[in-house]
Amino acid sequence: QVQLGESGGGLVQAGGSLRLSCTASDTYFSLNAMAWYRQTPGKQREWVARISSTGRTVYEDSVRGRFTVSRDNAKNTIYLEMNGLKADDTAVYYCNIWPPTRISNWGQGTQVTVSS
């Protein structure tokens, strides 16, 4: 199993910014499309941004224009730059491969809390 480690979450005021990082333990990472997902209590996990192995990005409607996903294949790391944060962005954020049907395990995630 690939080990995934998310970091960079925290408490921020509405309108603020955070940068999340996710490092994978395996070079398999660099061959795959990767995505950021998030989950709030009582809701299904949803994807918010994804990036292909060559850097093409796609965003969920609610974050487009505010979030930016990027990757550094040499470091097996992907990033999520989050600006203009809203209370609705509060969630545990996870990274993993895309599409989600291929996922076999999850990391611990990183908590993002946006105060209004």
C-alpha cells in the first residue's frame, strides 16, 4: 500500500489562506493523476481538485478560482493552495490518486477549520 501524509491544515479566519502538502511514499505517485478530497462529519468524501501526471488541473465548481493544485513529481508531493477560504471549506482534507475507484487506502488527512 502507498503511504500518504497530508499536512498544512489549521485554523484560519474566513478570507484567509492555507497551503496543504501531501507526500506519498512511493514513486508510483508520479505516474498517476492525483487529487485532493475533503470530508465533513455526516457527509460523503468529495473531490475538490485533481491534477494529471503531466500537470493538467481540474477543479470542483465551489473552489475554482480560489484553490490551486500543483505537484512536484521529484518529491512525490502534491500541494493545494487555498485562498479566500470560506466556512464551507471546513473539512478534513485528503490526497489520493484519481479516479477514486482505484483507491485502496487513505492517509490520516489534515483538518482545515475556517472561522466566520
